[in-house]
Amino acid sequence: METKAIFRENLLSKQLENYLSNKFTAGKVGIQIPSDEIFWEKYVDESTGDIPFQVLREFYPQLNFPIEDGIEKKQIYRDAVLKGSSILSDKALQLNKESEITLKLHQNIAYDIPVLIVPDEADFETLIQCLIHKNNPAPIPKSMGASLISGINNWKKINNLKQEWTESNSSASWNEEFSNNIVPNTHLYKDRIILLSMKPYSNVSAEKLQMSSEEWEKISLKIRLEHECVHLYTLKKFGSASNNLHDELIADYIGIVATAGTYQKEWMLTFMGLEEYPKYRPGARLENYLSGMDLSDSEFAQVTKIIKNAIENIADFSNQLNKMETDHDKRWRIEALCTTDLLQISSANGVQLLLDKYDKISAR
């Protein structure tokens, strides 16, 4: 009833109603957790915790193909990426500073996950094109600096499974076993990796936030890592992590609080291009999450108002809580924000709704 009343008050169009519907309460169940720690620990350097980037070329065949328009349609690419063929392109993916890329296994509130840190901006864009856009030269927004890459086949895992199975089932069919028992259990062979750039967060300059470039680079990296781990947690808990403003406000909130100790409301407004609200700064991150929607000027104005109010209410909610010092507290905050609709968060009683949800969840 509360959400419907808010809909009526704002006279939202059907497309905005659908977009703003809560993706965390649609009856989805959490993802199955892969045993990434066991697999990846074999490759971790005990002294540094690093994993050589080169090992990824063995796991993900697409890293051995160049960025080329329509390359995913070529049979050699399909055989390598979809079937694990060892026949690869004679032109590998070209990176400017491959030796500077670091790969670590990161512990977080969901589960341990590989984190790829890419200092070179062009290399970051190349890897996004490779791992998300199937090696196509898709344009990458300057305000994009991180991604939780989900659902890519790890052929090293698949080959390990095949070897283990054939050692005790020499007379049976691996193809039948693979189709019946491996393919349906995607957690056994599909990876999730967090990919981070070293760019200023949300393409916002250090000068704009009145701090040094060195300090802002460190803060940006930590916000990004915490942000992506929130998406990982909502996948585990609710089976959902979408390219949606509700998700992004939650992930940025936790990222900012975990990094700065308190929620920096002005940072968040700037990240979304709303630092001079009601004026919007074109090219800001807000529009990244409205891609594909044909919004009228009045609809866009409604979205900016909703986001501005939600940020204000999240700040008030956060200020009424103690300092976030435990993983339990982090989970409670995430779950309170997930289970409260974005329209409810932005409403006149949004702060109280969040506090009530938080109290109920933390009392379990």
C-alpha cells in the first residue's frame, strides 16, 4: 500500500514503475556459492597474495583473441570460448601494461573472490570489452571504473572436473555426464571476478572533492572494491544484482561508509551528477543506469528528484546508526536498504522505514 501510494503521488509512467520495482523481493533465491577459495589458492603467491595475470589466459580463452567487431560470430572464437577448444587466434589480446595488473583473492561478506586491479585506463576498457562484450569494441563510459563480471566459463575448472571424473569412470561418457550433471550446476565452472580500474571514482576529479590526487586514488579504489562486494552479497542473499539505481545507491552507500567512516552525502550527489540539483551534470553516472530507456524530460526530472531524496534519506538513516564496525552491521544495512523499495526510501517517511527495517533485521 505504501509503495502504491507513492506511485500515485508521483504519477509515474509504466516504464518508471517497472524500473523502480524492487528487484530484491521478487521471490528469487540466492546463488549457489562456488568453491573459488579452493581453486584459486593454488595460484596465489604466499608472500604477496598475488595471482599472475597470465594464468587467466589459460582459464578464459577470450583473453587470447583481439578486440574486433563481430569476432564472437567466428567459429574459432565460439569453439574456444563455448567448447574449450585449444585452437586460438594468432593475435592475442593486446594490453599496454599487463605486468602491472594485479590479481588477488579478496575476502568479503559474501565469499572469497578474485579481484583484478588494472592501473592502465585503456587496459581496463580492453578487459571490459573482452570479458563483458565478447571481444567487441563497445564504447565504455568514462564514469565506469569497475565491474562484477559474472558467468564466464573457466575452462581450467571444466578440464579439472573432466580429469577427476574420467579417472574413476573410464568406460562412461563424459559428454553425457557434462550435459546432465555439470552444465546445470553453473557454480562448478562459471566464474565471477571483480574488475577494478585506478581511475577517479565516477570520473569525479580530486579537485572537485577538494583532496589530493594520491588520496583520491586510494579512496576511489577502496570504494570500488566495497561497492562490487555489495553486488556480490546481494547475489548471494537475494539472487539479484542489476544495473539499477536502487542497487547502485546501496553499493555506493556501503562503499563510502566503509572507506570514509561516515556517509559523505555530497560525494554521492556528485557521483550521480546531482551536486547542483535540480540541475543535472551530463555524462555523470546516473545516466549509465537508465540506458535503453526513452525518458521524457518530465520523467528524467522525476528520477533525479527520487534519487536526490533517497540520498538525503539514506544520509539521515546512516547518521542515526552507530559507526559501522562489524560485518554483521554491514549485512543488516544492506538488507534494510534492499528490502525497502527505492520509492519508499525517497519518500517523506523513508528514514523511519529504513530504521524500522534495520531494527527488525538486526534483532533476528
